Amino acid sequence: AQSVTQLDSHVSVSEGTPVLLRCNYSSSYSPSLFWYVQHPNKGLQLLLKYTSAATLVKGINGFEAEFKKSETSFHLTKPSAHMSDAAEYFCVVSDQGGSQGNLIFGKGTKLSVKP
Amino acid sequence: GAGVSQSPSNKVTEKGKDVELRCDPISGHTALYWYRQRLGQGLEFLIYFQGNSAPDKSGLPSDRFSAERTGESVSTLTIQRTQQEDSAVYLCASSLDRDPYGYTFGSGTRLTVV
């Protein structure tokens, strides 16, 4: 079965410092992986998606994630945090290969950004 | 429509009452999904519709939960005899033909059972 594990429930960084949100996955297929962001009282927004075209995936707002098959990881990074990055981040895997599947969500990592 | 619309945005109900939550997907999206998000948790999959059929209901937590979709459009999630553990945000998403790369989520209905 497909699953994702987000290793930190809460990450706190200072504005201007790097962000690292960790995610490990388990998949029987070549995985379809995503990061979603949820700002308070707002809907879920897709940050980026891994499509197997490239292992380093660039998303919106300066975020990127690197797919590492050997480590079964898909960590989310950003070089310099901004106050507006404070939100909940979800690592997600599709429960089937290819172009089908329901999304399986991790438990989320809450990112706090200190001034 | 331009996005996925859910109503109501907030619902407070007494324990034991029935509630109906509505989802209007993006026009033309054949796939529709319901998820539940409890406080401090990730999203739990509830049910998936392809057209008006529900080939995957595996996430519905009990027989108090049911859902239907009509006209390959609007979907209603019904919770009967609500319990306090049903308190959560219920999120709907739609996509074109079950494409996991193309989900669009609604803003959710926050259900509070008192």
C-alpha cells in the first residue's frame, strides 16, 4: 500500500533562513508525489508535483522538492523563508500508478516563521 | 464554475441530528472526492465518484455516512445521527477523469457537533 510519513509535525524557522520539511514515502509503483499547502482558513493549494520527468521539482513561491528513490524521500525545501510561508504543508502520494488514483495525505507539518 | 464550491462553510449541529454537506465541482470534472480532516490531522479519504457512480467507498467510516452525486455534478455527503467524533473539516475535490495531477479542492465545510 502507498503511504507517506512526514517526519516533523512542527517546524519553526526564522525569516530569511532555509526551510526543510521532510517526507518519506512507500509505494509499490513508480510514485506520483505532491506537496500541498494549506493556509489558515483557506483551501488546499498544490505547491508542486513529481512526474518522473526530473528528480528536482520546482514549485510555486520558491519551493522545490527532490525525489530520491534510494532514500524513498521527497523533502520540500526553500532557500529563504518568508513570513507568508507560515502554513500547514502536506506530502501526498497517489494510491495507484500512472494517471489514476486517490490521493493519500501525510499528517502534515506546520511551518512557523519567526520575524 | 471557476472552482470547487462547498456549502455551508460552517455548520454547528447537535449530537444525534443529521447533516447534509454539498459540493459543486468544476464543470466537466468527471471525478469527485470527499475527504475528512480532523483537527491536527492529514486528510482521510472518504469516497470517490466517477460520474454518478461511487466505485470506491472504502473510506466511509460507518454506515451513518453516505454520499450521492447527480447529473455528474453536485454531490451531497450525508451524516446521520451525528456524533462528536464527526467534528472535522470535510473537503471536496474534483478532477478531470481521476487525474491525480489535476485535483482542485474546495475550501471545505467545518462541521462541529455539540
